[in-house]
Amino acid sequence: MRVNVISDVHGNAEDLATAGDGADALICLGDLVLFLDYHDHSRGIFPDLFGTENADRLVELRTARRFEEARELGRRLWAELDVDRETAIEAAVRRQYAALFAAFPTPTYATYGNVDLPGLWHEYAAPGTTVLDGQRVEIGGRVFGFVGGGLRTPMRTPYEISDEEYAAKVEALGEVDVLCSHIPPEVPDLTYDTVARRFERGSRALLDAIRRTRPRYALFGHVHQPLTRRMRIGATECVNVGHFASTGRPWALEW
């Protein structure tokens, strides 16, 4: 049995179309949407609306953790554009989702990332795509549990929830063989991004569940350039499956 696992697709529909090749199933751990590419500031919803120069400035402010200035830049640009913000973003996300969900193979098991819009997924998920969040599924005799979204941060991305709500979803899974989430457990080596030079938010609830229930694997993404991609916590192998937008390659789990 082989399952290919990806995360942080961020608009890479071309490679997504072959992500399931050679596998019995594909697992996607979220962040399908590309709002702004931090490596190529000309790509994404933001530069499409406001241009590359403004994208350069936004990345500069966010990288410097000057989040209030970044928000003020956004407010000014939206006011100048004179369109409804939610309507414009949803239209752009819909265009991306149409291409991305069409590229998913059958079967695909997917959960949300922090930049996704969960309310739209049911419109685009084909019968071969199963969306899970705080739920379990059996694949090839092993139980996989899925926890989508991220925790609240100054970035204020679309699907950030409270620590308590996130912990309740983790608790609902019970014991699983493979724990799948978008964000990593709260371990410094797994949450530090070496290029952004900052700690992303990891989940204490995930870490506690790993120590308590001892799944075989904990799989996640979210941190694009982690200090450590793979480590053991007790009996559990923790794996950042990679920044699919840049690599175009899935991580394979075989048994």
C-alpha cells in the first residue's frame, strides 16, 4: 500500500495533476490557495489585484513583523481599488479552486490549511475527494485522523481558530495510526522557518496527543523551510511532507 502526501499546494495545479501517480491514494494537508508567493512576488491574488511593487512592500513589512503597517497598506490599497474586498477575493479563490480540485486524483483525502476558505470546498470537491476535519478514515487497514486549519496569528489568515477549538478537533480523533494536520506540533525545530526567520505557530494539542496516543506517524506542512523536516517524538515519526508549491513532489508513505 502506498499513499502520497502533500501540503501547501499554493496554486500548483500542474504538479498536482500527477501528485497521485504510483500511489493508491493521495492525502492533501491544505493551503491550496495562493494569495502571495514569497519567492516570486508577481504570483498570487494580491499581485494580480495590486501589482508586484505593492507585493514587494507587503512581503517586506511582514518579514520585518511590522504587521500593523502591513494591514494599513492593505486597507489603503483596497480603498483605492474601490471594489468589495470579500467579493474580489472569493472570485479569485474560486478560479484557483476550480483548477486545483479538478486536478485531484481518485481517491483523495484532504483537509484545510490556514489560507483556505472551507465554506467553498463542498462546491468543488468531486465524489472521489473526501474532505475531513476533526474526523477519521481507514485507508489500507490503517486509521488516519485529520485536523485542518491553523491557530490565530498576527497574519490573520482566513482559517485560523482558537487553541480551544483546535484542541477539541484533535481530541475528537482519539487514537489513530497516522495523525494528519496542516500545522505541526509545537516543537521549536519543527515550527521555525529558516528563510522567513521566524517561528510559525504549532499546536500544543497535537504534541500532547502524540505523546499520549503514540501514532506511528504525524504528518503536516505549513512551515515551508523548516529547521528540521523529520524527527521522532517517542514512538512517533513526525514528518513535514514538504512545500509542494515549490517542489512539486509528494512524500510517500508505504506499508
